[in-house]
Amino acid sequence: MKQPCIYIMASGRRGTIYTGVTSDPIKRVFEHRESSVEGFASKYNCKILVWFEVHESMTGAISREKQIKAGSRVKKINLIENINPEWKDLYDSLI
């Protein structure tokens, strides 16, 4: 699925969270799950896809990612819990 997407990965319920943007969410989330790319998400074990939002354009997705990253942790947690209160892994929703 090639589609601009913003996503949030977590280490667990209300654990460490990572926000990213990609044009290939299935591949990118798989990379996080397998820790195949070094970085923040692998260092802090953020392997659970807890939130994502699909966009029409990469420009729109990047703009939204910046907005989310600029927000507080509380706002990110509320964003997640509004659609995924149990913090379940949403990876299967992408496939």
C-alpha cells in the first residue's frame, strides 16, 4: 500500500511513543516491529502500531505530522485513546 500516512508506534500502553510519516506504511511499520532500522523507535522498543491516519498527499501528511509532534504527550495519548483505548496493535488494519 503506497499511501501517505502518519503513524504512532508505542512500546506498550502509555509507554514510549514515536510519531512518524511514510509513503509505505506496511513496510515502515514492519521495519519498526522487526527493529531492522536503527533509531529512536528501535532504541525504545516502539513496536506496536497504536494510531495511524491516511492522507491524500505527502505534503498534507508531513504538515499533520509536524502538528502532532509539536503537541504535548497528553495530546498524543488522547489522540491514540480516542480511536484505540486499549492500545491494541493496529498493524493488521494496514494489511
